[in-house]
Amino acid sequence: MIVIRLGLVASMLFLAACGDYKVMDPENQEGVTSQVDAINVIVRFENNPTAKVLQARLPLTLSMQDLHQNEKYFYFDEPFPTNPERVGSIRAGDVMLYGDDCLVLFYKDVETSYAYTRIGRVEDFSTLAPLLGSGTVELTFQN
């Protein structure tokens, strides 16, 4: 299981991600534990090349910046494999890739015309909701 720890850099904020899509059966999904202070959440990865490459790059510590007061993002130096689709609706808790190098964690629901590659979803996002706000957050993914 992969552990994600969040350290707050500018303000308290965290994870949410992409829109309506079929979530894989839990027994077939790779899980990730995410921690903000003493709060843990599970992130379920999609079964696709993008999610697998992200997992292969672990451990990672990312300083994620805020954009539009609804998402956190981080640009990688190396690209990921992609399979972008126009997702339409994005839900708080969705984790996606924009382009081939930008990890995006959505923390508010939004409608979009942009295309994203699905990476995963935070299982019980409501446990993180009280910690959300604007600013930069430091996120560490580790095995």
C-alpha cells in the first residue's frame, strides 16, 4: 500500500480530482493511503499506464500550487503516457493528469471542457474537506 502524507505549506488544503467515471471494483484497484496531519484517506488508482508510471516513480514529494480555487497542480520534468478524454464534470476527490506532465488534484466540483487522463480518486473525500483552502500544499507519496 502506498502512503501519501501532506504537509501544509501556505495553508491547509488537499486533494480532490476528476469527474464522473466508472470506478474500478475495489478488489481490483491499487490503494494509496493519504495523510494530512492525523487524517488518513485512501486514494484508489485507475488501472492504466498513467497511474502505473506514477506509482513506479514513488516516493515523491510534490509542492502543489493552487489554481482557480478548485484544484492543486504540479508539473513533472518527464512526461507520462496519456489517454485524455473530455470529462465534463469533475468531482472533489478526483486525481487527473492534464497534458502529459501536470498532476491535478481537484478539491471542488467543477464543470470543464478540458481533457484529462484519469489517475484515481480519493475514497472518502469528506474527511479532508475541513482542511481545504487556498495556497500551496506539500504532498508526499511513498510506498
